[in-house]
Amino acid sequence: MVWTRWRESSGRSGKDAERDAPLDAARWSRGARVALMLVAFVVMVGFAVTLARLTLEPSAASERLTHTNLRPGDSIRDYLSRPAFRDTVKQLGGNIALGVPFGLLLPVLAPRARGLLRVVVATAAVMTLVELVQGALITGRAFDVDDVILNSAGALLGYLLLGRRLGRAVHPRRRHWWHRFTRRAP
């Protein structure tokens, strides 16, 4: 239905329209959707291991350099004011990059997590837990609210770039009872 409307509204027909079709759940077989979900699960497990290694390993060498940040924007301003551009990109870009997999994989793995706000809230919740563990239990690490903000921004970016389309490709929209009143005329 979506595919037909897109093809008709685009003014294209035949092979050109099929070749340029957006990701559409109706065109995907059940096996392809299951395979994509399996790949997404494997990638998410790999990402979880990588996230744990990057964020939950002790760093005794940096223990005296760390400090807890509960004021949004303080760490970001601090990184932006440093003369070493490479360190700024590494810290800010790294935290944004850590959030992108959430935006890509959550809509594929959990259909109820589909939606911009849900992805950002789920990412913020997970990353807040990671930061709390860092601050309370890991030597040389501290809680930083800016890390949570940057991770959530990365998830937002991942969701907007590709996560939304992937989620809809794997989990088609359900038809609800009220849709029968909103049908479009052919």
C-alpha cells in the first residue's frame, strides 16, 4: 500500500520505480526480516562488549584527572576550549559515535522502541546506568552528564539517518481499527 502510493505520487512506474523504491516491509520476505534481526542482535551483542570494554575498564593513570560533572555543558565547553583539536574530536566524536548503534539497532530489535523519543530515552537510560557504574565502581572513571547527552545525540543521529527505515523495514506498521476510517480514495 505504501509502495503503491509512493510509486503513484512519484510519477514513476515500472522498473524505475521498483529500483528506486524505499525500504518497504511489504517487499521483504519473512526470512529476510528474521535474518536482519539476527544480524542486528549479533551486532548489538558485539557493541555491548565493546561498550563495556571502552567504558568500564579501570584507568588508574587518569584517576587524579577525573572529576564528576553534574552540570550539563561543562565538559563540552572544557573540551572545546582546549587547544588540542584532536583530543576534542576524540572525546566529543567518540561519545556521539557510541550512541549511534543504539539509534540503528534498537528499532530493529525492539519494535516497541521504535520512535525518536523512545530511542533517545532508552539510550539515555542505558548510558546513565553506565555512567553511574563508572562513577561509583571504576577506578579512574567518573560520572559525566555530558557523556549521556552526547551518547543520546548519537542515538538520535543514528535513528534519523537509518534506524527509522530499518525498523520499518523489519517491523511493518500494524493496522489498527481506526485506519478503516482514514482510507484514501483510489
